[in-house]
Amino acid sequence: MTDCVSRLFNFVRLDDDIFPPKNRHFTAVYSRDKDYLFEICEEFFTSAIRARIVDFILRRKRFKSNDTDDFAFGIEKLLNEGVYAAAYPIHEGDLRTEGNERSLLFSQWAAVRNFYKYQPLDYVKDYFGVKIGLYFAWLGFYTYMLIPASIVGLLCFFYAVATINNHPPSHDICSKNITMCPLCDHFCNYWSLQETCFHARFTYLVDNPATIFFTAFMSLWAALFLEMWKRYSAEITHRWDLTGFDIQEEHPRPQYLARLSHIKKKTVNIVTKTLEPRPPFWRMRVPGVMISLSSVFLLVTMALVAVMGVILYRMSILAALSIHGDSVITSYAIIFTSTTAAFINLICIMIFNQIYARVAEYLTELELQRTQTEFDDSLTLKIYLLQFINYYSSIFYIAFFKGKMVGYPGDYNRVLGSRQEECSPGGCLLELSVQLAIIMVGKQAMNTCMEMFIPLLWKWYNMLTVPEHQREAHNRWPRWAKDFRLVNFDPRGLFPEYLEMVLQYGFVTIFVSSFPLAPFFAFLNNVFEMRLDAKKLLTHFRRPIPQRVKDIGIWFKILDSIGKFAVITNAFIIAFTSNFIPELVYRHVVSDNNSLEGFLNHSLAYFDVNDYPEKYRPSFINGTMSCRYPDYRNPPGTLEEYKYAPIFWHILAARLAFVVVFENVVCVIIMFIKWIIPDMPFRLQEQIRREAYVTNELIVEQELRRARGDTENTSSSSPVRSPLRRMYSEPARSKNGHDVRFRINGDNEEFPTSV
């Protein structure tokens, strides 16, 4: 059965003739005084490792003999002063010339026609380095995990389409003539609820019983995704020899050392045993952190002010349309206002993005982060917080605040003398879906266009700066000259890529209850995002400087926090934004036949038009004695008129109970999932322990031979004395599940290695 399923998915696997499995070796940290332990050959260091070594030296080399200028070091300083035009590793060959790794990756990996195939991650890692390889490994895994979420979301959407005519409240809105209270003060007229027929039908597509199931499913999917990624990441980390990588081994940033060059107090690194400057806590660290925090707070306030501006736009446009009469205030006008407001909000988001990126990097420099990893993590957390407010604040407003405390026609809760925004009789869920869809899909479309066209324009511009008579000889240029006309790849060039995907992950999980098609649109975007990113790196950018990292860094903690936060937000959206709980209470408490017949009339309260304050009384007189508005209040003429009816408190209790039950049930299931799925496969744990033991035995054996003076096996030219690297020849993955045999000093030793 397993073989049949395996053969069924052969079409997505890589062709071994095109991408032969990479051999793996016993490895240890290289040391020049221990080079007799290693087999020194021409390809001992890959091109990516060599580029990283050269970059390390260039970033720290001083170019002035005197010590008066603390910042007189590093290639970046020389680039900024115009001494050099650029510094970069060169690509391997031309794209159209077969026989080089760049051409192979371009024709197979970056081709959109191969979107359904696995990625050659080992080849990507060898060409671009570990950091870029891990990004594409994570993006590919995330995209494939979106497949079941997309299928379930589509099924829920099709269920809503199939049952849209069986929803009694929507049918009542379209068939009954109910007079509603004006949408604005004085100038607006009474209007008929039938005008929102299209709005009500459309709302049911996102507010139906399948939404509850899909929300719970996506909460469990988020937990399963992270647990499965940890297992997959453990295999990738082991395969790429990152298991023992320690951040303390990472050298301090040159900028960090330059800013602390005047500090006399030193501390010993616990791993490398080297002296490093220790910045004063109160004099340098605290002021930098305080400036950073206050600046972030200011930027967050700016984003909230932009959201308030969009809210005022919606209120003013809806009021302006209301003045024109009864026929204008329809569901189409409501959707038009929501759509245009969402587009304006998207434009504000894109503008703030550019401001945040520049300010956040300067603030992170003030915090004196020791290593590049710590600097990147701090910068990541800072920008994500700003982007979170930037992208999600308007959505949170619609989901949790709009229309919740507006009052009633005779006594509206006003802000600066104006009425608050109100939801339609069907709730704010449709407007939330429109806002979410436009921001999510629009952001992805704009980012894709910018990522592809801006580097292409820069590439063309660089070519235009070349004299025309030299352009004709472009094909005869040396490799470094051709790459010089490409766009420079920023050292943090992967940051916007990760940020885009993590923000998308937030749309897919935090607000999925209001937009079941979010996973499907995310999957479509990511399928092409992988290949377009690959093509962009191979064709438009200079070859990036490889970087070695252990994992995806702080992004995993952000993803984990999003998954936990999504359980809470979706529970409150279902309970307080959708009509699920009011319909459930009506069906089981109020209705005589457990149906939704009469729910519309039950959810609309009465208001006597004579109770309007004279200041806000509608100027139109058409004989209307009473109007309706969405709320659960006592009718006029009763003892406690316009006060909350008992059913309101019943529904509120049911909403709070649903939040508690939903969160606890989902959290218990998530904890169970995390408990039954270990972070690392057991067979991989055994393999790592076995490999560590064999490596240590080999090193001890060679040291003993060297101590005995066995020059035959310790000479620098003998391949026999090199136990590390070449003695571990194993394909990247054993596809048939059999054990792989290793040869150690002429002896055969067998242990399972299929990872």
C-alpha cells in the first residue's frame, strides 16, 4: 500500500538524473592546526563557504594604519566612500549556457512549469548558502501545508453557495418591507431593509454553520503546521550539518565593535574564550532601548491615526450618499464605501511600510546588538510589530469595535458630536471579509509586481549606463562585469520575503473565520512566489553572500504566537461579530420549531419616531410612526423602554460561554497534538548520537596514530588518514528505506541513515 502511494506521487519528486542526491560526510569544526584530520581537496570548501570566508575578512580588515578613526575598517566603509563600486561573489556561468549550476537551477528550479515539483534544496543551499536555502525550505513546506487548508476552505465556501437559498433571515430581508431608521442625523431619510438584499445574500457566504468547523480546523492546522515544521527543520538541520551550531560561536558585528572601541572593560566569551567589549548597561544600553521603545510607540500611534482617518472617510462618504435619498442607500453603496476605504487603507499601509523599514534599522543600531543574528532578530521583531499594527488595526476595528457601542436612535453614543459607525442588520462580518480580502490579495499582488519589476528596471538602468559600443560586446564580457550590471542583493534581502509570508500567515489564521478562501488565495500566491523568487535571485540580482544560520530564527516564535493569538481572535469574531450565537439562541430558546423563521423580526428593535431629539430629527416627513434598528431592546411604551431586553443578556452569556468553551477545547487538542508529535524523529535522534560517537572515535584514532608517529597515515598527501568528510558517503535520502553502508578505515559498518 505504501509503495502504491509512493509511486502515485512520483511525478512531484526530483529527477535523480538531473539532480543526483548529494553525498554526506562525517564532519567536525575545521581547525588549521588539525588539518591532518580532514581530507584536503580542491572542493573541500564549497564556493559558498569560500565567499563567506572572504566576506568575513573584508568586513573586518582595517584600511588605515593609525587608530584615530575607529570606523576605518571594512569593505562597507570603502563602498560608502566610493573607493570601490561594489563587492560581491560572482555567479557560476551564464543562464543560457548548459553545464553550470546556475543554468541548471534556472531551467529546473526557477521554471514556473515545475511549480508542482519538490525543490532541489541541497543544490540551493550549496549555491546560495544556508540562510536562503532554509527560507525556500520553509516556504515550500508552508505552501504544501496550505493544500489541505485550501481544500477544506473551498468545501466550506461551496457549502455556503449551495445552501444560500435555505437561509430564512436572508430570505426575509429580500421579501419583507421593513422600514429602518435613518443612517445619519437630520439629512437622511427612512429606508427599506429590502435594499440590503444583495448584502444579506453575500454575508451568508462567510457567516454560516461551516464557518465554525473551518475556524476550529484552522486553529488545529496552525498547531500541526508548526509541529511538522519542527520535525522537518530538524532533518534539514542535520542534513546541512547545523545541529551543533551555537550563536555564541558567531563573531561580533564589526559595527558593534567599532561603537565600543573606546570601552576598556572587557568580558570573556564563554565559548570562544576571546575578549570582547562589554557595553555599560545604564550609560549605553538603557538610553538606546528607551529611544527605540518610544520611537516604536510613536510609529504605532501614527498607524492608528491613519486608521482613524479611514474611519472618518467611511462615515463621511456614507453620510454624503445618504443625503441623496432612499434609492442611494443600498447594499451596493455600503459595499462601495467599504471597498474604497479598504483601498485607501492599503495605500497608507504601503507608504508606512517604507518609513518603518528605515526607522527600525536605525533604532536597532542604538540597541547595541552583539551578533548579526541578534541584530536581525531585534529588527525583525520591531518591524513585525509595526507592520502588525499597520496591516491589522483596521481589521481589528471592524471585527471588535465597529457597531458595538453605538446606542439607539434616540440616544446615540456620539464621538465629538457625531454618530459612530454602525453595522448593517446582518452584522459587520461582510465588511470585515471585504477589508481582509482587499488588503491580503492587494498586498500580495503589489508586492509581487514590485519584487519582479523594480529589480528588472534597475537591471535595465544599469545597462543603459553602459556606452552603446560596449553593450554590443556584452556576451564577451567577463563574468564579474556581467554581474556588476545586476542589482545588489541586500544582506537582509530575505527579510521582506519572510515578512510578507508571515503577514500572510496572520491573514490565514487570525481572521480566517471571516474569509474561508484566504488559504486558497495564499496557496495560489505561494506556488508562484517560490519560482518567481528563485528566478529573481538567479537573473536580476548579484549572487548573495552566503550566511550560516541554525534555523529561521525569531520568525518561528512569531508564527507560534500568531497561532495562539488566532484561537482567541477567531473565538471572539464568531461570538461577537457573526450572527452564529444569536441564531443559535433563537433556534433553541425562542423558536417553537427550532428553526430560524422569524429571526429577522426578533433581532430588530422598534423605535417611536416621535422620540427623536429635535436636534437630530429627520427632516423628511412621510407618515412613518416607527422604524426598526438592529438591537435587542424593549419597545417604546413599556416600563423600561429602550433598555436592554432579557434576551440580550441571554445572548451575551451564550457568547462568553462560547468563547471559553471554544478556546479551551481547541487549546486542549493543540496541547495533545504537541505532545504526541516529537520535535525530532526518534530515528534521527539515534542517528545523530551514532554519528557523533563514530566521529569522536575517528578523531581519537587519528590522534593516537599521530602520537605513535604513524606518518604513513598522517602525511598531508595520504587520503587514507583523512577520516572526516570523505568517509561518510551517503545519499541525501535513502528512497528505498534500506540501510546505507559506511566504510571506516577499511572496515564496513552499517547503521540506518534514511532521514
